[in-house]
Amino acid sequence: MPTPPERSDHILIVDDDAEIRLLLGRYLEKNGLRSTAVADGRAMWRALDEGAFDLLVLDLMLPGDDGLTLCRKLRASSELPVLMLTALGDETDRIVGLEMGADDYLAKPFSPRELLARIKSILRRTRSLPPNMQAAPGERLCFGGWTLDTVQRQLIAPDGQSTPISGVEYKLLHVLATHPQRVLSRDQLLDLTQGREADPLDRSIDVQVSRLRQRLNDDPRNPALIKTVRGEGYVLSASVTAAAP
């Protein structure tokens, strides 16, 4: 029997500029991707309800709910990769977008070729880890007495109190918690949490791990939860269970 053709990735574009929607849709389809383009948040939610998508290209400046608000709401129930677009070049907007859960950020004006490269990079890194446990939308990940709430994006201590955690720290802990007892390299962690290639001198993952250990009251000299595997990376050594909220 003939081998069925592979399903091409389906990209949802949300931008209120009709010309951009048309241009991007045509370019992505010319390069082997399927695309659906809508103009605002309401149409985005309808599209997500009606179909399955592999990545969301989301403009920051939209009528009604803006891109940051939509991204935050989406992250309460979905890990769909998000590439944020903006006409603003302010680094603050980029940081806020990443804190809200965007996987990457691209400032307008941009070339369709660059957008395609970013899309492929996001899809590649979100699929770069071997499958392990996957948190269903709305679940809590429990380990070592701690709970990571994937709806509120909060870390809950064993005594039930919420522990402050940044967006970057949440992403890092979420990656570790959905791949428990598996060693993840610094390159993998940097790529998955911050959306960029690793620099040999980049120690930001080490800094974030150090901060997470402080949040988790994990002794840095002899950590019980996030352990260092010399020459390889980090591992969440505790077993993880998923529970309904």
C-alpha cells in the first residue's frame, strides 16, 4: 500500500492587517505549510475551537484584546507554541511577551523568510525532547510535596502557600516537571525556555536553576530535587504525578 503523505504543519495567523494576512498565508503555503488567517481575538478563539493548529502567529496590536492578553489567556489552557509579532521595537514589550508565555518575538517590519525560519525553529525545539509525561490542560504537576499549577502558572509550596515565580522560571520548571528523571542538557533547556541557540559562554540556565532551587528550598550544595549531572545538564530527580485542579 502507498505510504500516506505526511501532514503539513498548520499555522494560525492573527493580524488585523489584511495585506499581511494574505502575504503570510501565501508565503507559508508556498513553503509547504497550511495556514488559517483571522483578524482578531474572537476569530482566533473560534478557529482554535474548530481546528487543530501547530503554531500561532499572534500580532501584539489588535482590536479588542491585544496579543499579550490573548497569549496570557491561551497559556491558561494550552501549550500551543506562540510567535508574537509587533510594530514596537521596545525591549520591554519583548520581555513582557515572553513572560506572558510567547515562545519567540519578531518585530515588524520583517521578511517572510525570517518568519518562516522562526516558525521552523520553534516547531523543531518544541519537538526536540523525547516524549515523556505530558500535562493535560488544567492539570497540576506534583513532586516532592510541591505543586506546579499549569492553569494559574503558579508554584505552590507543601504548606499550600503560593511561591512567587517568574515566567522564565515557570517555563524551566515546567520542562523539567514534564520530563522527570531525565537529564536535559543546558542547550536543550535554553532552547526550549528562551527560544534561542545556546552560546558556549551562556550561563543563564545555571542562574535560573539556582533561583529555582531557592524557590524550592533545595540545598544547592546537596540538592534533592533539581540535581546537576556533571558534563550533561540537569534533572528533576523526584517522581511527578499529574492531578486535576
